[in-house]
Amino acid sequence: MLFNIPYLTKYRSMLGTILRSHYKIVKVLGIGKSGTTYLATDIDLVESPLYVVKKIEFIDNGGMLPSIAEQLFEMQGSIAHNIGQHPQVPSLVARFEENGNRYLIREYIEGELLDRELTPGSIWSQTQVFDFLMDLVEILCLLHSFKYIHRDINPQNIIRRQDDGRFSLIGFSSVKDLGNVWPNLPDEDTRYLNDPSYVSYEQEQNMPQLNSDLYAVGAIAIQALTGKFPLEKDGYTYELKWRDEVNIDRRLVEIINRMVRPDYRNRYSSPLEALEALKAFALSQIPPSRSPQLKTPVILGTAACALLVGLGAAKLLSTATDKTPLLTSQASVTNTSPVAMNLNSIAWKSYVDKAANIQIKYPANWQQEDIKNIVTGENVMFVSPQDKNSGNKFRENISIRVENLTDPQTTLANYTQSTIAEIKRYYQNAKIVESSSILLAKKPANLVIYTGKDENAQVIKNLEVWTIDRGKAYILTYKARPDRYYQYLGTAMNAIDSFELE
């Protein structure tokens, strides 16, 4: 939509306006059918955090009926609140009316739009595409749980976050809410809202389904794999032409291809089904565990996502036992697997601490560092090889901590509660991704995955498992940068799997 200068002046007149006495408008971000989006700063806070302000207004005819404006405000506020529960979606900070206008205040995500990255000829690796699919499909699981259809998923509505490199989804103004009835709101025609390459056949007919967003995500993955845009469709079958142009694991090809089937009935029925397929693919890259203590509870439960794939929203990820994929032999692993380690080729060393009654296996090419600290209980750390291509000095590591409990009657549940509270205090912007019950050294244990900034203000992703035995807590932690988390995830799993108490 093109605007002349006087028309734009109307919206720029908001610049400098202070809402609710502390949200100062500093920039116009976008103008849409249902309102204008601004960037604002909080003048009350020293660090002056940024927020996205949505002013509800219908610009096509200069205004809308009060009943329609009120319902649109309520609907978009409800959607923003619900989806803001996901750590990769902007959270709703406030919603209010002021001087007869309606405003939604959302979290501002610092980062770069994906369309800046997906330039013609730029081709992603299998690992990059897998990570992208995991992030986006997980977000779609949350939308699907509320019966929302985004309808406008494209690279301009996806941000690679600056702090951890993960993808966030934005642009929820055109969400279709199938879970609630909004009688005063006409159903918006979104056939031409998105670029045709990302639009499914049923959305072209203005009949989007709950799995229509999967088509858009799959199309973006194909664009990233081929470096081509617009995507070419077969004039007869309507299938996207791409499979002969990529060299990735055929199982991932099959997953993406099912996401972009022209007939929505032949796609995954839901984002959760697609997520299970991605999860199975990740599992197939890792050989069977050497011992059974993690295998049964982890692979058969929601912690399969937590330990092996690092997913969030545990309530959305339950997997029935009869659907659990079997682990395949390492012979089937390609060189471009998401967990880029041939674990059977790794030489392992044993670490034994008789005083602490513990032993564990770790990769022979990892550096052992004794970090014994009688106050914190830190015992030993195993540090990954230095990445010569990375300017970051942080190295992924696995550590063991043994803590003497002040109260020998402390239960695992009590210890878990206090430890999670401690994590939130210690880490800046800490976000708990998953908390699950598993086994460690054949004993009941808890697994937590979380992200946050460490003492050096660097975003770290942590996988932590702990158990309690004879008045002591045993804590194993895998720390990694988010963009390298999967590289050593299989190694960390096998090390944790080998942990024993004497």
C-alpha cells in the first residue's frame, strides 16, 4: 500500500507522544489495515527498554464502528496474551485505552528480519534448516493449541534474535481465531496477504486450515535450502519443485515435503504431528544408549524433546509410547545430521572420584578440569575442543556438582523447586524451557532446560539433571551457546547416560 506524504504525516504526528505517562513513541514501524505500529521507550526506567505499540485503528476509511474497534481490541489483546506465553513470541506487556484510542504494548525483540538473511543464492545447511523448523513448528504448536491460524508467515514476520540466534515469530494482526466467536468482526480476506510462494492452495481459496501455516514454514525451509525465490510450482500437480536441488538426509526431505503438500489433507494434521516427525528425525541421528537408565523414561516421555531436541511447552509435547520412534544404528547417520557427531567413533575416557562416589565417561578429546570447591560443591568439568573458527572464547562443557544437603530429609521435589528458583535469580532473563521427571544413575531425577545470560552477559543454554542420594544432591550440567547446542547434545546425553554412583 502506497501513502503520500500528508497521509504519512498523520501517523508521524504520534512521535514524541507519551502514553500512560511513560511509553514514549519514537518511531513508526508499520501501517496496517487494523492500525499503526510504533516503537516506544519506557522513560521511567534507567535502561529505557524498547516496546512495540499497536494503536488499533482502521485506516482504510479513517475509523471503524466502536463495536468493531472494541472487539478487534479485545481479540488482538487476547491473542497477544495467549501466544506471549511462548519464549519465542513477543509477550504482551499492557493493553489500555487512552483519549479514546486503544493500545497494545508488546515486548520488543532485538534482531534481524529473516528476509535480510535469505538473499538470492544464499543456501543454508541441513543443520540450519533443522534448527529453523524446530523453532517455528514449536511456536505453531502453541498457536494450534488455541486454534489460531497465523495466515501471514513469511521471512518479513520472522526475526532471528540478536541475543541467542533463535527465531521468533511476529506479525499477528491477521490471525484467525477458530476457538472463539467474534460476531462483530468480518472475516478478513487473506488470500493476497502473503507472498504466493508461501500461501497454501486452501488459503488461496480463502479457506485456511489449522495446518496451513505448516505450508508457509515448509516453503521458507525450501527457500533456505535452494537459495531460490520465488519457488517454482508444478503447473499440473501444484507441488513445489525442489527435491532434486538439495543434498540432505532423505528423511528430512520427506518431512518438509509433507509440510508443503498442495492438499492440506495430505499434510501433517497438526504442528504437533510435524514436531513429532522432527523429533523422530533427531532421535534417529543418535545411537542407542549404552545403559537403560535414561533410555526408557526419556525417550518414552516428554523429556525426549527436552534432552534430545531442547523443546519447550512440555504440555504440548506428550508422546504416546506406541508412537515413540526406534533409534537406528549409527550407520544410517549422514554427515549433515543435526547432532553432528559420530558417537561410535568417539574415544571415551573414564573419570572416577572415589571420595565423591561418582564415575562418568567423557570424550577423550575433551579437556578435564578439576574445579573442586567445597562451598559450591563443584567437582569436575569436561570442556569441548576449541573451535578455531569461532571468535567466542566460551567452550561447551559438561560439569558435575555434588552438594551436601543441610536437611537430609530434603525431597527431590523440594530440591527441584528451590533449584529452579535459584536459576531464575542467578541468570539474567532466565527462561525455563522444560522441567521433566527422569532417571539418573537408576534413581529418580529431574531434568531442566533453561536459557539466560551468565555473569559475562552471554546467552547460554543449559541442560541440567539432578538426583538426591544419602543426603547429597548430584547435579550434571551441559552448557552451550544456543547456536552450538545441538553440536554436542548427543555427546552430553551419552555422558549423562554413563553417570554412576558407587
